[in-house]
Amino acid sequence: MEERIVHKQLLKQYCEQIFLQRIATTQQAMDDAQAAANNESKSSVGDKYETGRAMSHMEKDMHARQLLAHRQDLLALQAVNVQVIYHVPVAGAFVRTTTTSFFIGTGLGKQVINGETIFFLSPASPLAQQLMQKKAGDEFEFKGKNRITEIY
């Protein structure tokens, strides 16, 4: 298999692992909040009991929303095709510039992988949208002037 496709597959797997870790951590936090609500014992001061339960339920609801967002992010990432060598920046493309590298697939921000700094961009992000209007050799602004040297 071509080296560039393997590189993109590894980047996608890296992102998937981050989302799976986030899902597991958030699920555990949600379970802990539910357990705290269930273990809240009734005291002689009823308001304290009710407040504690309400706080635990609010925390559980917050974690449930985060869990849903992480799962949606993972599903969106899994839909990204990295099996193709692209010639324009699109979802699934890796873009190398004179100063920076980008992977358009999911918004994880700046990550360092094997000593290489890569910006992981959501296809909907303003920077990804700007890149999608360019081709190899074009210049754009990102922390100064950059020129796209390679897209795949």
C-alpha cells in the first residue's frame, strides 16, 4: 500500500483512539455521577439531600451531552475516506505547507506525532474551508505566509 495512504490511516487511527479514550472517560464520569446521586443519603436536613442529588443529576446530564458529542465526532471521523490520494484539500486529505502540516478530518487541534506537529482540522473549520479553496503551490495566511507544498 502506498506510504501516503498508510500515513493518513495512522493519523485517522490516532484520532479514533483519542475519541475512544474520551468516550470511555466520559462514560466513567457519567456512571460516577449516577452512583453519587444514588448514594446520596437522606439526612435530617432534606434540602441538603435534594441539592446533592440535583447536583449529581446535573453533572450526569453534562457528561451525557459530552458523551453524545464525542460519539458524533467519532462517527464523523469514521466517515472520512483516507484511502484516496487527493490533489485538493478535502476531508481525508493531508496538506503539507512550508511551515505546517494539516490533516482535514476532525478538529483535535495541534498534536505532535512521532516528532511531527500536525494540526487536525474539522472540515467545517474556517482554516479548513480556506485550505479547500487552494491547491499545491498556492499561498495562504496561517501564522504568517505559507505555501502548500504537498496534498494527498
